[in-house]
Amino acid sequence: MKHLLFSLLTIALLTPAIAAEKPKKKKRKRQPPVISATIHKDHSVTFRIKANNAKRVEVGGEFTKKRIPLIKGTNSIWSVKTDPIEPGLYGYSFYVDGLQTLDPGNPQLKPMRAPKTSILHLPGNNLWDFNPEIPHGTVHYHSYHSNPINRFRELQVYTPPGYENTRQKYPLLILQHGHSDTFATWTTHGKAHWILDNLIAGNKAVPMIIVMLDGHPIPSSFGNGRSINNTEELRLDLMETVLPMIEKKYRVKSGPENRAIAGLSMGGGTPSPSASPTPVNSTGSAPSAQPSPRIPTLRTHLRNLPASKISNSSGSPSVKKTSSSKKTKTSSLG
């Protein structure tokens, strides 16, 4: 018993000394995140990027003709404050020792096949700005399997303001992206949904349903030119899968006078039903003896299309960037 008491007393006396000998762990101080593309009241912008070993850092984009050099500061953070920039939507990139890169301090990224562009949005009173005073449409996301080409695919659908509260049918516009973009570029960077909201509110466009699908069903077609096989797969997907799906799930008008295809750059060459080697009607059904309904193909560069040319009193779809602002809905089709 005496030995037990002695042992316990010894442990009690030695424990504080042992604890005191242990070196205290230094708390690692977390560095604050580098926030970039800070917009000031006068619409000047401060760009920042952390680049430890860089010798030269520049920022370049659609808001400047020449790249702007950044200055290295503490903690290897490079920065520059620009002159005031006109309100607008701009793509931009950093160039670190000549290497083009995204802005890691800005979560707004332009959807692209090879992402390398960040988005700078300086709000104003432009057609592509969000207007809280007007009704807004909805952007729906769909994933589906396209049986004719045996591929997993994605697309977005814009429905105009008030679509959910009526049984009305609407014209249909197929809106295609450029070669380096994706189906999501129209809304994320182009703000197509907001543009159409503003056009409809200003009576410069009739309410319509817009489908934005991926123009590269064959992923390898990007970078290898606009392959004939990719174009054919896109035609099959559009005619035999997408149009039947849209007609089933959305209230779209029938007839060529109520349908159109438009696109930016490569998207302007999206094949119409009339390009099919065998007749395929607008519902994607099998060939028949009747002439194939024709969907007009409209090649247009949306940036240069004046808003004054968007007005349409005939009831057929008007062409311009698309629009929507409500919470995106998602679903899986197929």
C-alpha cells in the first residue's frame, strides 16, 4: 500500500514538469484570400494575384487594347488599379511570365472548352444588365442521353416571363455558341437570359422559348477544326432527340414560321433540317412523302446586332441574345 501511494505521489509531482517540457505548437497563421477584380465607385478596378516566383505579371482583356502590368507587393501579391472602365461585360486573363491564366481570386469564370478567361461585369443600364423592375424568365438545365449518337449531352432552356402561369404556346429559337464556348456560355457570360428579359419588357422581342445546346457532341472536334462528323452528330442530336424532347416538355409552336436557328461564329453554321441528306421533319419522326418543314438558319454575330432590329410584329421568333434570371431549374431527360 505504501509503495502504491509513493508511486501515485511521484506521478502527480512529475506530471506538471513533463507537461512543461513539451514545446508549444505554433499556430499556423492562415493568409487571407486574395480577392481580385475589386470594383470601385468610379468603375476603376483593382486586379490582384499571388505569384511567388513571377518576374512579370500583366492583365489583359476586352476592356483594354494593351496588357496592363501589375506591381509586386508584400507576400508576393501583384496588383494594379485601372482607370475607370465603361459599364459592360468583359472577359480577361492574367499573363504570368507570358503564361495566360484565369484570375484565381475571381469566381466568375467564362465557360469554355479550354477555360482561361475570367469575367468582369461592371453593371450599368445596358441590355445585358439585370433589371429588378421588370418580369424575368427562367433558365432550365437538362441532362440527357442522345440515342442516335449514343452520347451523354447537356443543354439549357430559357422560358419567358409568365410561362408558368399560362397555357400559351411560344416560338422556338435554337441558339448556338461559338467554337471555343459551351452551351452555358450564353447565360454565364453572355447574359442572354437578361437580354431577352429586357427586350421582351421593352416590346422589342416577342416572348419565346430558347434552347441552347452543346455544339461539340464529339469532344475532339474542338481544336481539330469543325469536323464533318461533328456537324452530322449535332444534326442528328437536334432533330431526333432534342426537338422531340422540347416539344414534349415545353409548349412550343409548330411550323417553320415559328422556329429559327441562330448562332455566334461556329454556331451560325448549325445544320438545319433542310441540310439533312434524308428528309426529317421538325418533330424528328421518320421520313415521309411530304416535304420536310424547313427551320430557317440565321447566321448572326450577336454583339453587332442592333437592338432596333430585334423588334418583330409578325409573331415569328426574334433573334438576339437570350435571357432569364430566376433560379435555374435542373432535370434529367432521356
